[in-house]
Amino acid sequence: MSGREVLQVEELTRSFGGFAAVADLSFHVEEGEILGLVGPNGAGKTTTFNVVTGFLKPSGGKVRFRGEDVTGLAPHALARRGMVRTFQHTRVFSDLSVADNIRVAGHLRERGGIWRSVFGSPGNERSAVQGRVREILERVGLGALAGNRAGSLAYGEQRILEIALALAAQPQLLLLDEPFAGMNESESSAAMDLIHRIRDDGVTVLVIDHHMQTMARGCDRLVVMDHGLKLAEGRPADVVNEPAVVEAYLGAGSDVTAPATVAQAEAVLDVSELDVRYDRVRALRGTSLTVRRGEIVALVGANGAGKTTLLRAVSGLVPVTGGRIELLGRNLAGVSPVARVRGGLAHCPEGREIFPRMTVLENLLLGAADREPDASASELEHVFRLFPRLEERTSQFAGSLSGGEQQMLAIGRAVMSRPKLLLLDEPTLGLSPLLAREVAETLVRLNAGGLSVLLVEQNAVLALAIAHRAYVIENGRIALAGPAAELRNDESVKRVYLGA
Amino acid sequence: MRAASRAEGRLGSAERGGADLARTRLTWVLGLAVAALAIAAPHVFTSIAARHLLVLIGINIVLVASLDLLIGGAGLLSLGHAAFMGVGAYASALLVKAGQPFAVGLGAGLLAGALAGLLVGLPALRLKGHYFSVVTFIVGIIITILMTNLVDLTRGPMGLTGIPFAKVDLFGWHHTFKTIVFKVGYYYLVLAFAALVLLLRWRLGRSRFGRALTAVKGDENLAESVGIATYRVKLTAFTVAAAIAGLAGSLYAHYTAFISPDSFTFVHSFDLFVMNLLGGAGTVAGPIIGPVFLTALSSGLKGLSPALAHVVHGTVLILVIVALPTGIAGGVKRAAEALRGRRR
Amino acid sequence: MALQLALNALHSSSLYALVALGLTLILGVLDIADFAQGAIYMLGAYTAYFATSLFGVPFFLALPIAMVIGALLAAGNYLVVYRPLRRFSGATTFIAALGLLLILQNLALQFFGADFRLVKAPFANVRLNVFGATWTGYQMFIAFAVTVLVIGSWAFLKFTPVGMALRAVSQNRRGALVVGLDPFKVELVAFLLAGALAGAAGTLASGVNAFDPSIAAIVVIKAFAIVIFGGMGSVPGAIVGALIVGLAENLTAGLVNTQYAELTAFVLMILVLLVRPRGLFGPPEAKL
């Protein structure tokens, strides 16, 4: 490594409303290295990426590329200077052939504006361009698929094509946004090999992902983020064992009150052999899981493992391609999301999904839209007992609440319909440890009142502390199941998150 | 399994090579046939009414081919195209009435269209999706209001009468196109421009600029990230399309010898849009099929009142959107691919 | 003079406000630019004309009739055209909306003719002198009726469960789904309400402005310019936008030139697009 700094990020800050997604972040990328930016979901990695590559304006701080201040330049201007990125969700020009994708992305390599387009002679350049296209495709191993429509490629191949697109723009610094998301182990290690080959060809690489396993193995250095702040920086082997990093990934809070044990009861939710596909990705493959009455069941697993998809399938927000879901003994096939809510299901989704320009009271009342007015009055009392802070803010717009209060509102709104089963997706995401614990304690209290809960949670330690039983999901399949108390001490849970 | 799919891919591209050659040959044959038909048309349809329709089809081809640069090329659903035609028509008519030669009028139409396109594109292209369509639609109407209100310049709703016929003075050959009765000559003039614009559209589609447009249409963020200045590319396309529409306006003004704001209303913009979608946006044949089909349709509806003709137009439009989202040319292409697929 | 202009502005503003309010509701809930609302306005005016002149129905009765017809027509458009098209992009539905506008406007031209009509307005002879400016009885009636309709709509959106559901869907569709709100019901209500408002606006306008079928396009374009100006999907944006545009229009007419008054709304729209593309009251842009 020459030690020359290609990219310098200095005290970068980006806020949304009052919430700082990235706060005072500084790091640099050295020429010829592969730097990994890692951190749990919601840590601010993608926001950092979007600011660095010009898709978002920073609220403060500077970005320097090869010593030049490039803060706030448009993405295409940065690409021209040699900084090219990929996207979190696969983006290729799906209606074009693979070769044409590369040609389009080779825009910067070709010369001429509209005049040359009309009057220039296409013949001379054509063969040169075709040669370049072939060269790039061979380099990434897609040469045989040049004539195929990009949209028809397998998912893993599309992700590789995406990298090839970026390469066609001839970057000096390549920024990869979650290149391993949705890949299985052999696919992601092949992708990492490709990234190494790209580096060996002289391209500096900055990659973000939460696949700690792959990242730790493949990157030269890691920068770890959590809550918008830099947590650690250094060689992967050192970073992975830092207590702060372990806590960021697995969470803290094992000292919360454990729930009372429950007797074996009938199933509230029974999911069997569930299959869900998004386009070409199989998000769930034959997943089965049960929640019994009075239980808190935790569903843990790495990002992209299929946790959120499972909850969405249960509440009817994504179509199911196979398998069966039963709620209180009733088959949910063909039942609309609205009818599922009436049937006793409440879904408190990731990202909270509150109504920002309505008051706290209105948000709560909408949660009980189908109930009698006097019944919702008693529910309101119940919610305010759980979250006294909401009662102080009834006439405030929900959008003006703090992150923790919004989460409370989302949970409160969900229990307004007096559900039998609560699906809870990442309730502590972005919350401070103190608030996360408060949320957890509230869940235990709700559960003591008879509510069954299916909990998806990044903070595995916390989730396993309050759950009765837990499932570990990996690549859309249940890898492990059992009483939460046993899984708490199981090394394989740590492996799923940290790969250590 | 992976190896099998790769082998299939390679096989696919080899077969595609053969199919490409056959298709190129077919394209040439079809192209020549269409050209021959276009040249023979005024001698097959000899009535004045039919020849009038032929000239209008030619002008509409120029307009739709330029609109297709936006719709088929960049996915920009512009709904104010007739207004740019109007700007070009007025610019040309006024200059030639003031004594300038026809060629200057044509050039002025082109420039005026380009200028108007630039001015409209600057704010409108800041919007995404259908908000862009809505704004082009509204701005198109503003332009017709201006034509009506700038009475000193345009004579308002009365329109401009007595616009001089096109005079060509080329290497000692003089000709005045007295288009009220003699339409064939002017038809060939329009046809030449139509061929030129179609060629231009085709060249642009296969150029670096055209690929940048395709990228914008496919995914604007991705296009930005590989270094395409999307706003500038869109603005260039919008300006070029408006310039060609201005040229078409000039051709129209010196053909009818009379223009008024009524000739360039949103209904005409809308018709052009339908022609583009109906023919097939982003296809080579689309800008020919659409105008021929729809101009013939509206002449077939001449028996009806103009109001009912518009009702039919609106209905056709909605049906096209629902049943044939890729237009006639796109539909034929898909059907052919489906047939080939079955044979394989 | 200024007061007279302001009084005149009030009635044009209030009529724009009704159409803009309906447009912005539909835009918020469904993201459809429903230009067919212009045709509903026009049919509202013809309803008043035929009801009063052919059937001798009193004007005050024609107003609710026009509202019912407008509501039904808008809901019909939704069920027959927009709902089947919902899997397509916003641009497709917009084009379908223009198609509907074209069809309805030309059907009216075919059956009602191109003659300008004016409905004999009630309270035509009542005149009120306000500090030297005249306010006619009918203008007062328009101001009153529109105030009632706007406040009624606001109360409906603010206090009824359906109104709350409507706002919820327009703010966060997924959030609305997970709490069990039925989007179909909400969408239908948005169209019914917008149609009733457009019908009422047409009826009220028929007594002051002579109209022919082409009024459909003219009105909806101006109302949409107001919606963009005020902020797409924003209810206060539609009302405040209409007030500003109406005032600016009448000031231009009074102080500059009547011909350019027509352009005021569009100039304001373009200015706002250049300076603040989300409009006066529009929600901030979503992040990537």
C-alpha cells in the first residue's frame, strides 16, 4: 500500500429532520486498499454512501477525492472524476442486453455530444467499443451471457453485472453498496474474489455490508459504524473482537426481566413450508414456524435472511408463492390484509410507518379504526398506561416525535386493535440502549397481559432475553430453533451475526 | 445446472447472430418497400382530399419522430408538442410574410422551436414522472394562450392569413409550391424532411447520446452513477425535439397558408402522443405507422362531427394504453418473438 | 378600487379552491392527476343550466343535484378507468384522465352545442356597498356556499373516521395497510368528495361566468396549476394557493391588462417550480 489517501471524509454529518443519520464521521480510504464500512442495520452506512457519492447533500463536513474538495457535487460529476458506485438493491438496465448495459455505462469512455452522434461515423468506433465491452464482461465472468437480456439473468449474475457496469465507467475508486446482500456463502465468496481481482487491477474499493463474516475475511481494513458514529477502525481481526463492536452487533441488555414461563398452549400462528419470491430472489424457502398463545417468539438472523419478508407474508403485504399460514386455526390464503387485522393480527412494521402529519391521538385512533368508540377509549387508557409519554403529546404531530417516541407510538397503535398476535419488526432499531430496554420491558408487560408476540430483532441478546422460544433464520431457511434460554449460549447465534 | 445455462446462453447468441442477419435483410426489404409506397402514393391516391391527407401524414411523421426521441428514447412523456410546432409556424410565417425567403423561415422555425423547448425544459425537467407530463401539458396550453393574446404580433384568434407559399431557389431552379391545388410537389418536399428526420431519429437512437437517453429511461440514478449528466441529456433531447417540431410548424404554415392558435391546441399535442403510442414508442416503424393509421382513422371519421371524432380518439387512446402498451409496432414485434419462441 | 378587486378575487378564488381541493385529495390518495374533474365542473354548470331553464328547478336545488351527479360521475371514472389501470404508472393514468376529459368535453359539445350559456343567478338585484365597492348578492352567496363546502370538507377530513382514514392513506399507504384500513373504500370516498366539489363549483360559476364545453379544460388546467403552486397533495396548499392566484389574477386584470390575467396562475406555477419544486405547502422530498 502506498499510503496515499484517495478519499477523505471529514466530520461528515447528515440529518433528516432532527435525526442525525451520520454524525461527525471521519475516515479515509488509501490507494489500492479494500476498505470495508460495516455496522448493523440503521447504523448510517448507506446514508454515508449517498452523501459521499453526491446523491444526498451533507448537513456538514467535507468529502475530498484525491485531495480535491468534491462536497456536494452531482453524482455524474463525481463519476467523471473517477468515483463510481453501485446500489443496495440491484440496479441494472433490465430491458437492455448485458452487452448494451456495459456500452451504456461506458458513456464516459466514448467521446462526442449530440453533433458527433448525428454526423460522426459510427463504424470506426464500433469495433473498439465492442472490444472494450467484451473485455469487461470476460473480466467479471459474464462473457457467455453478453446477448442475454439483463433482466433475465439470475440474481447473483445481476449483482455481478452491476459491478461490471460500474467498472465500465472506469473508476479509480469503486464504492460497492451491500454487494453480498441476498447471496449465499459460495456466491459471496466468489464476489469477494472478484473484488480482489478488481483491486489487483488498480482500483481502490470501498465496500459496505453487514455480512461481517465475508467482510472480515476479505477487507484490508474495517471501519465500524453504529448510530451514525464511528465505533472502531482497524485490521479486521482486531476490530471483530472489540467489545463495542460485539455489542453493536449482538446488542446488550441481557439483564432485562425475563418473561414468566408459559404452559404449552394452542398455536396462534402456524406457518408451514412458506415460500416467497421477489422477482428472481427466493426470500423464503420452506420456512416453518409456530407461535403459541401467551408466547414471545424471537426470530433472529443476519440482514437479508428473510425475517421482514416472513412478517410481511403473514400480514399479507407480500404475496406468497407456496406453503400455508394459519392464524388462530384459520387459513389466511386469499385473505386481504384488512381482514387479517380484523382477525386479530397486528403488524408493527420496520421503519414504524406512522402517519407523520397526523396527531399522536389520531395515529392511535386509526389503530382501532374498526372498534366501537367506547372500546377504543379503554384501549387508549391502556396504551397511555404503557407509554405515559404519549399521553403528554396527544395533540402533537407524530412526525415531530423523537425516534423512541415514534417507536412507542407504532407499538401503541398496533395494540389499539386489541390483537391476539403482534408482529414486531426491529422495534429497537436506532434507539439508544436505554430506550431499547424500555421497549423490551414494555413487551414483557404486554405479553404478561396475554398478548402473543412474534419479534424480529437485530439486537439478538435483548431478543433472546425476553423471548420464550426463538428461531434462527439463515438465507430464508430456519437453521436452528429452541427455547431462547438455550440459544442465548449457543455459539452458532454469534456466528450468524459476526461470523467469528 | 449453471454450466448448462451458460451453454444455452452461448447457443442463444450464436443463433441470434443468424437471426440478426435475416432481420437486417428483412429490414432493408421492408424499408425499400415503404419508401417505394411513399413515393408512389400521390399517384395512386389522386384526389385533392387524399393528397392533402398525404401531406398531413408527412408533417405528422416529422412531429411524431421528434416526439419519439422523448417518449421512446428517454421515457419523457411530453404532452405539449403541438405548441412547439405552433411557435415554429408563427416564427416562420411572420418572417416570410415580412419578405424573408422560405429557407430563412424554415431555419427560424427550427430556432424558435429550440428556444421555446429550452425555456420550457429548464423548469419542467426538474420534475419526475407524470408531474413532468402535467407541466408540459399546462405549458403547451400557456403557449396557445400567448398566441391568442399577443394580438399585435399574431393577430390573435383571427390567425395569420396569406402566408406566402414556399419558394425554392436552388441552382437556378425556381419553384413556388402553390399548395392549394398542386400538392404533389410539396408532398415530396415534406417527404424528404420526414425521411431526414426518421434517419436522424434512427442515428440518434444508436449513438452515444441515444444510449445515454436509454439509460435515463431505464434508471436515472444508475445513469447518474455511471457518469451521465441526466438533466443535461434530457434538456438536450427536449430542445432538439422542440426544434424539429418548430420545423414541422414551418412546413405546415407554408402549406396551409393560414395558421391560428386553434391549429396548435392541446388536442393536437394529444393526437401526436396517441400516434406515438399507437405506432409504438421507441421503434423505427412506430413514427410511420402511428400517423398513417390515425390520420386515416380521423379522415374515416370525417362523416362524424369533429366532436364525435374526438370522442373516438379519446376512446382509442384509452384502449391502446390498456391493450397494447407497446403500440402496433411493439405488438407485432412481440408476437413475432412469441412465434419464434414457440418454433424453438 | 383595491377593495373592489379583492372582492372580485374572492369569488374566482373560491371556485378554483373547490376544484383544486378535489384534485389535491385524489393526488394525495392515489397519485392520479385527474383532469376529468374539469369535465365534472363543466357538467355541473350544464346541470344548473338545464335544471333551471328546462325543468324550472330552483337554483338552490340544482346545486345539490349537480353535486350528486358530479360525485357519481367521478366515482364511475374511478371504477371504470382508473382502478383497472392502477398497476400502470402515474403517467398512464394521467393520459387516461386526459382521454376522459377529451371524451366528456366533446360529448358535451356534441349534445349541448358550442353556444355560450349563462344561468340566471339568484339575488342578482341585491347589491351591498362596502366602503365604496359593490358586492352583489350572488357573489355573497358564492362566498357563503364555498365557505360552507370548504369548512364541511375540512371537518369531514378532520373528524370523521373515513376522513381520517383518507388522510392516513395519503400520508403513508403501507402504514394504512398494516392498521387494517381499506384503501379501496378510501379511494372511492376521495373521488366522491372531489366530484361533488367540482360539480358544486361548476354550478356556482354558471351564474357569473358564461360557459361552453371548453370550460372543462380551461378550469382544470388552472386548478392544477394552483395545486402545483400550493404543493401537490396538500389541502391547505390548494386553498391558500387558490386565494393567492385569484387575487393575483384580479390584480393583474385591474392594474395591468385583462389578457395577461389568464396567465397569472401559470406564471406563479413556473416560479414555484424553479424556486421550490414541492410547492408552498408540499411535503419535503423523500430521501433516496
